[in-house]
Amino acid sequence: MSINTHRKSDTLPEDVVKMLAATDVIIGFVDESDRLIGISRVITDFVYRAMIFDFIIKPTHRKMGLGAKLMDAVLNHPELQAVESFSLSCLPNMMPFYERWGFTDDLGELKFLRRTTV
């Protein structure tokens, strides 16, 4: 799977398999030749929280409305209908895109913390 992500370039195929196996919901779009052109994955408890990861449309297929269709597919997925809150991280220039579905960076007093091991 390679459609231009922000992941390190030395990602091992077995790591991708492990990552996908630990994902609760995966939605992918393919072209007429069954090549992956869009993907999003969600990790969730199916009730309170869902975190959207790797929301990606292949660069050659952007500006065609596929991102909107993919987000609609994620938020309307039958297994995610009871989830109270969705979260994601994105680059600042992508914020207007996600705001169309009610995403905001106004978290009140909450702060998002991260710990990396690399």
C-alpha cells in the first residue's frame, strides 16, 4: 500500500499488515483496475470515541470529490453510528476540508498529548 502518506519511507510490509489487523474499521476506494486510490481507517470503542487515521486520497485522484465521499463513508458506516465523538489529526491547510463535517480544533481546555518512541 503506497499512496503518498506522511509515514517514514522505510515502513515494512509486515508492519502495515499488523497495523491493518489492529484497525476496527477500514474503508478503501479502488479504481477500475482494482488499485487502491483512497483509504481511511478507524480505531474505536464503538460507543464513545473513534479516531480516524490515514485519511488519504491518491494525489492523482484528488479534486474529484473522493475525499468527501470517503469522509461520508466513514461517518455513515453502520458500525460507527453510536459513536459520540470522532477525532483526527491533519495538517493546518486541511482543516477547512474537515470542518465541513463539524470537526474543530476548539477543544476548550483539552489538550492533545503525544508520546513517541522513535
